[in-house]
Amino acid sequence: MKSFLLALLKSRSGLFGFVLVLVFILAALLAPYLGLPVPTRSSLVARMTAPTWTGLFSPGAHPLGTDELGRDILSRIIYGSRLTLTIAATAVVLGGIVGTLLGIVAGYYRGMVDRVLMRIVDIQLALPLMLLALLVIAALGPSTSNLIVVLALTSWLRYARIIRGQVLALREREFILSAHAIGASTWRIMIKHLLPNVMTPALVIATLELARIIIMDAALSFLGLGVQPPNPSWGRMLADGRVYISTAWWIVTFPGIAILITVLSVNLLGDWMRDYFDPKLRTSR
């Protein structure tokens, strides 16, 4: 852990990404305690108020302006981050669990099991993931739970393919052969010996997948198939504000910046983690 933190402090991009991710997580967790306006409360009197920094700490201040219904943009961005990060994290965890376990099974058993699972992965990868998500949500109906299922459904593929390759290399290692020799069961070998050795690449995949899922969540919400009103969502804020982009630019600009910064920070952190855990790069440093 100490070497991990020291390496992170030495990397400007990794540290920058980590700090930004931490800020978004803290803002999402502490949103109810920040004294922000209720994100769903509308006020036609304050409709499309431009951003202003005068009287910043006064009760009626709107530093990022208000939307077409007079709802505070800053409050909706912060509360929207709670939903966005919760949905993305849940989808990443579900997809990671399914993909990692299937990757271990495919790599360990090989043969017919491997061929069937990898053909399923190939077929699903051949389909445009956004089109697949649209079809599934159109069939199941738009809701937060269905959105999580769809995002997880598009996420498990990368875990399965990469973890399978790791297991194919690990299954011929001495500690696996020794476990076979002493009569360890198949499931004990997979859970006790293989799973801990593939957790590092799975963690790196999860970090990189998180950024992709945040974008997909925003895209589906923009199309009206994600988080449903009145709950705040970054993608929905973009969809609602696009009509007013010429007269009230802040309605779409600030949610767009929030998506940009979040995805950028997660990608920077993920790239650093990938480099840190790569043994070839670590030995060359």
C-alpha cells in the first residue's frame, strides 16, 4: 500500500485523476449536507437565471445559474453525480463479477466451454453496444434498475476476454500444478488460487470501464431511456437544455463539463493503474 501511494504521488496525471475522482465522490456523498437547494424544486421566478458569483453564500444564490424550470444547476449536477456514480459503480461491479468468473471458467476448462463462452463474447462484441442497450431498454422499459442491468450486460465482455487470457497462462504455473497434485477440487483451485491472481487486471479493467459506462449512462439518459424525471441526471440535463443552448448556454455547458471532467479523471487514474500494475513497465522504471 505504501509503495502504491508513493508511486501515485510521483505521477502527476495519476494524482490529478485520483484527486478529481475523490472530489466527485465526496461531493456526491456529502450532497445533503452542503446546504444546496432541493434539486427538484422549481421556481418560475428564477427561470433561466444566468450564473452569478455575487452573494455566493446567500440563500438564493445560483453560482451556475438555473434551468428552464428555475432549478439550481449546481445542485442538480451534484445530486446527479450521486445517481451517475452509483449506477456506473453498480454496473461495473456486476459486470466485473460475471465477466471475471466466466473468464476463469473459460480459461481453466478450455475445450467446449471455452469455445462456447468466447463465441458468445464475439457475437456480442460484433453488435453495436449502444444499439444493444437501446433494444434491451426499449423492451424492458426505462428505469434505473433496467439501466444498471443493461450497462452491466455491455461490460462483462472485456473482463471475460482478458481474464481468460490471464488464466490460460496461470493454469500451467507450478502452484496450480501443485494444487492438482494434492487433490484440490476444481472450484477450490479457481476461487482460492486463480481468482486472487486475476484481481489486479480486473481492477484495472473496472477503472477503465467506469469511464465508458458514465458516458453510456449519459447518452441513454439524453435519449430519455436512462434516469427518469424528476431525478437529476447529467444526460437528462443535456437533453432538457439543448433547446435553450442559444439563449441559456449554462444549462447544457456545466453538465457537459461535469461529464468531461469525471470521464477524464477516471481515464487518467485508470491509465496510471494499468501502467503501475504492468510488470514489464514496472521493471523498466
